[in-house]
Amino acid sequence: MTAVDALTSVEPHAADIATAWQRGPSTTLAPRDRSLTTILCTYRRPESARRFLESLAAQIRVPDQLLIVDASPDEATEAMVASLRFGFAVKYWRVQGQLRGLTRQRNFALRRVSSDLVAFFDDDIVLDPSCLQQLERAHREHPDLAGVGCFAEAFIDPSLLWRLRRTLRIVPHLRPGSYTRGGMSVPWRFHAPTDQIVEGDWLPGCAMMLKVDPGAPLLFDEALTGYAQGEDLEFSLRLRERGRLALHGAARCQHFHEAAGRPNAFKLGEMEIWNRHRIWRRAHRQPRASTRYWFAYAWTLDTLLLTRHLVSPGQVRDSLSRIAGRIVGASRILLTREV
């Protein structure tokens, strides 16, 4: 292992980089024949990351390069990665301090990409063998696509909660993959299985591939720190300015939603308001009074709907914590006068 002293001049938080190493052929990619980089950002999930990496190595179309940014405080994930053998170049960093957090880790990797296509996957994803092949094919056959996502969730009909949201006009419709006027994103899992490319407003950050400009990549919003709830939505809404966004039904994977590394109920509630408001304000730079009303209406009423869990044994504490978190998030918005 070697320290990354050479990065001091180009990385604002270089002192927070712990270790780095690489294996395999040169990581300098020639765009004409080495065009696909996969990025994995992970935190204290060595077994989940192993499952993902094994599924990546089994792809029909393997990546030309894999970049791993590990924010774990221990060496378990590093040792696991070192024990595996890959048929492609792998570069690994273990980071700490201000470089920790999903958006910061992803930006750290994006700044080191030299290919024209980049795929992001969460560490609790397992890919079907043709997943990367299908994503790349969609980009090559449809040059106007800025980003393509995988179908990572099993199809379900809209739940009673979502139907109630539509009835109460919290959301105007339940079109999968849409972003609504009140700042809510309708889940892609409401879309029936298909092998077609389906256009939408946002991509699931757990499994997506996008076109990048290696000289000036579009970066994630580092104000959405830590677990960074909603970072994929915020990024997608800016990416959409560069081209169409879509999910490819033939690109499949499984998302296991590992509990490790997720925030507690209070922090989740706070992010659900603070992060979503930040995303909504970036999408509506000069919102009209009616637009402000729909955001306030949607999230106030949705918070009231959380009280339904107060009659369910075992959910009272988490529900109260989540509601309290949302109140704190709303208070932060009012105090900063960013409504």
C-alpha cells in the first residue's frame, strides 16, 4: 500500500486520503476501444460488495476499468477486494475524513475517469450477466440518451399509501419515473416488466450508466452529505439538461437494500425534507407562489400521513423520530429563508 501524496495538488482534501492501489493493465483508457468505467462506492459492507464484484466479473461485457472508493474505517473491504481476481483493471482507494459520503466518493472517482461511459452501482446490487452489455448497447444505439438505468426493483402495484397520495393530490399522477410538482419522485417499480427503453425524469442511483465528458464531468451535489438521500434525483434533473433519461427493461439487477450504513429514523426524516427541498429549489430557480404551495402542501400532508404508524406496535418510536426529523428539516429551511 502507498500513500497518495501525488494527489495533493489536485484534490482539495488530499490529507483525508488513506491508501490507494491498482491492479491489472494500464488505467489509461483509449476512447475508441476502452470506453466503459464502472464505479463502486462502498461503506462497511464487505460481503455485499463481494457479491456485487462477483456479478461484475461474470458480465458478458466486463468493464474496461473498475474504480472502488471505500470509506470504511477498517480494512475488511480492502482485504476482500485484494483477495479477488479480475479480468480488467482495478483501482482502489480507502478514504477518510471529508472524502467520506456517497456524493464525495462518487465525485472523487469521476474526476479520475477517462472513458466516455461510466456506470454507477451500489454495493448491495447483484447484476444479471447481460446488464452492462444492455446498458452500453442502449447508449451506442441512442446517442441522445444522457443516462440509462437498470430495472433494479421487482414490479409492484402502487401501494395504498401511493394511491392515497394521488387521491389527496400530493402527487398528480403515478407515472413511474416521474418527478412531480410537489417535489416527489414516483418509484420506477410501479412500471410493469418490459424489455423496452422507457423514458423518465430521473435515474435510480443504485444502478445507472451515463455519458461523461472526461474533461469536465457533471458532479454530484456534495451538500447532500453522508447517506445523501435523493442524490440520484438531484443529479438526474441536471443530467436531463444534457439529453434524455430512460430505464432499459432488458438491463436487470437485484437490489437487496442492506440495512448497514443507512441513517436512523430521525436523520432520514430530516433528509426527506431538507434534501428534497434543496432538490426542488434547484429544479425551480424562481418558483411561483403556486409552485411553493404545492411543495408545502405535499410534504406537510405526507408528514401527517406518517401518524398512521402510531397505532402499529413496534413502529411508534421510529415514526415519532421520523416526524421529528421532518419538523427539524422544515425548521432549517424556514430559518435559512430558502422557501
